[in-house]
Amino acid sequence: MALLFANVRMIIISLIPNLLALMITAGLMGYFGIPLKASTALIFSITFGISVDNSIRFFGQVQARTKSEQFFVPLSVSESILETGKSIIYTSVVLFAGFIIFAFSSFGGTIALGVLTSTTLIISMFTNMLLLPALIMTFDRPKKTKKITHR
């Protein structure tokens, strides 16, 4: 993300929804008494990678739209939601279905991996679709080009 966007503030903003999804998963693990071990720790790396991919897709679209919409962030964000939102939802649902299959295993670690990964992916989808646009609209200050006024 740092190589693509080169804006530390926006990188931190785009990580917030992804880290929130991971914290919710960690809270669910604690609530249901699921121990943190190698098989359940995999959940965090897998889902963080997929979530960051969704954030990059959305944020890249917002940046491109912001330049084409004369730096009007609210319009850029709403158009980006319409354009990339479908693909984020589709990929999240497909990955949810793929990982929930593990819940039908007879091995406890695999069950935990499937259920927690699927849950985290859905939570991440919602945080990226709801929280990330709100954060971008709140904290993004695009660099505007100077307007030349004719005398």
C-alpha cells in the first residue's frame, strides 16, 4: 500500500477497517473460548491479506475518481462504491462460501479456521464498504491544483 499510494495518512485510514475486523474476530475467539494457536493464528494473516486487497481496490478507485472529478471527494467516494462495491461483495461472498466448507470437517482446528475466516471476511467486507468510505470522506484532503484566474 505504501508503494501504491505514498500518503501515510491514507494508508493508516485504509488499515483501520481491516484491523477492526481482526479485532472483532479476536474478541469472538475470546468470547467463545477458542484458543490462539497455529491453526487459528492463520486466520489473521489470510483475512488481513484479503481485506487489504479490498481496501486497495476501493482506495485506488477513489484516487482515480478524485482526479477525474476535479477533487470532489464525496462524488468520488459514491461513484467508487457503485463501481468497486459489487466486486468486493462478490469476492467476499465467494470466499465466505469457500471457507465455510471447512466448518463441516471433523478436525477442530479446521472447523475453527473455516468459521472464523468466513466470519472475518464478512465483517471485513462490511467495514470496507461502510467504514472506509466514511473515513476517506472525513480525512481525505486531496491536493488541488492552483487555478489560474484571468484578469
